[in-house]
Amino acid sequence: MTAKTDTEVLIGGKVYTLSGYESEEYLQKVALYINNKIAEYNKIEGFRRQSLDTQAVLLELNIADDYFKAKKKAAALEEEISSKEKELYDMKHELIAMQIKLESTEKTLKAMQTVKKDIN
């Protein structure tokens, strides 16, 4: 198990100490994501006019929306990978069947050529 990390991050102009088993770089990346969301929404006049509690809830909703969209996309990509793996598996088996058929046809051809030589 990895060691617990305590990292100070700056979020919304305030310093917080985050603790977890992730790396310091990861925790800083999370803080940066939140700061970028705050900056993005602070550009919107209607957002700035809301109370701080409402702003916090709107940010939380938007972050949750990002999460669920990313989760849905990841599931779709996993399904696509699974489908491609099945397709590849089927193609490999088809290739093997074709190779076996080719070998059989080549043997038949050689046998026919041998019979033709014997006839002539």
C-alpha cells in the first residue's frame, strides 16, 4: 500500500490541505481542475450574482455532470474495445480456417498433378 500524502493546494484563493493515497501531482491536478471550473463560471455574469452557497452548488452540479459524462464515455469506449476484441478474435479464427482450407487445396492440387504425371 502506498503512503498517505498530505499536500497543500490553493482552491478559490484559499489554502487547503488534501490527504490521500494519490500522488502530490494528482492532488494538485484535482485542485487545478476545480480552479479552472471556478474561473470558467466566474466569467458568467449570472453566476457571479448568485450567493456563494448557490455558486458552490452550481459548481458541484457541473463537476458531477462532467463526471457522469466522462463515465458514460469510458463505458462506451470499453464496449467498443470489447466489440473490437471479439471482431479480432473472429477474424483470427476465420484466417486459421482459410489457411487450413488453402493447405488442403494445395495438397489436392499436388495429388492431381501427381496423378496427371502418372497418366502422361
